[in-house]
Amino acid sequence: MPASEPISESMSEPAGKLSSEADSFVTLGKVVGFFGVRGWIKVHSDTEPRENIVAFKQWWLGDERRRESQRVVVDVTNGKRSGKNVVAKLDGIDSREQAEKMLGKEIAVPRSLLPTLGNEEYYWTDLIGCEVVDLNHKLIGPVKRLFETGANDVMVVSDARTDSAAPGAEVLIPWIRPSVITQIDLQERRIIVDWDPEFLA
């Protein structure tokens, strides 16, 4: 399953321009730190491989609380994989102090720039927020996030069961199709799973 590849504040910095495109965006990652003293940032990337995120020469930075039209477009001048993350250099960000102001910003690109997905392929960003139910259509909760492991990807669901002993706790469901993830309906924003939330709880 793809992450943000085939398999979301108005700012005065960096020196970018506000996006006014009537295009939907796909979140590729997030700025999680800074690297060195010359303005490089550390990025958590949801692309596969991770360094694919710097293949996009422009990023649309923002956060989930702001409208997409208020994202800031920035140029990516350099980047590479660094351990479990990626480090990148943005045009106009030349100091550690400037890089620190980028912390927490979402990295997105217009959906039109991404490859067309094949059957049974999904972008992680499209799955977040979907309602997860069991085979009896009993609600488990909404998808919070996904992450990859060595064996398979994992879907993290916020426990919304009425009989839950820990409401809001994270339920980890392996992304294994079709034995665990039996059906995905993006139009209805619903994912059906063959999984007991008490398993490994």
C-alpha cells in the first residue's frame, strides 16, 4: 500500500508564495527537526522510498488547521536520506533559527503531480479519518495514522467503541489484504476489517 506515493498558517517564512491553486493536496510528510546550522531541515517522509519526497522540487507547506489555499510554496534545492528520515534544504532558509520555524509544518504537493494509482492502491492521506468497522459493522474508530514496519504497514485507529475500557486509545491493525483489511470504500470513508481490537491489547 502506498504511503504518499504509488505502493495536510499563513507564513512569512520561508521566502515562498501563497498557493491559490484549486487543486487538492496529498500530504507527503512533515518537518520534524533541523539538521546542522545552515538551514537544513529534518523530514519524516511517508514516501517509498523515503528520499522520493525530495524528488518534488516544490513543496506546499502548511498545517491541518489552515485552508489549502493558504499553503506556502517553497523550492527544494537539495535533499538526501539520513537514517530513518530525510534531510532537505529549502530556498531562503539559511540558518538554524529559520529552520526551527519550520518545525511541525506539513509537506504536501498537488495531487495532479502524483502518479495515477492502480487498483488496490491508496494514498495514506486518503485513509486518515476513515471509519473502521468490523465484519459485523460495529464501529472500532477512525484512522489516525499509518506507519510502516519491516513486515507490513500498520493502521492506527482511535478506539471509539462504546464498550471500550480505554476510549481514545490506539488500536493497531496490520495492513494485510485481504485477510485483515477486507474492504475499503473511500466514497463512504469506511474500512472493513477482520480484526479483534482486543488482540494484543
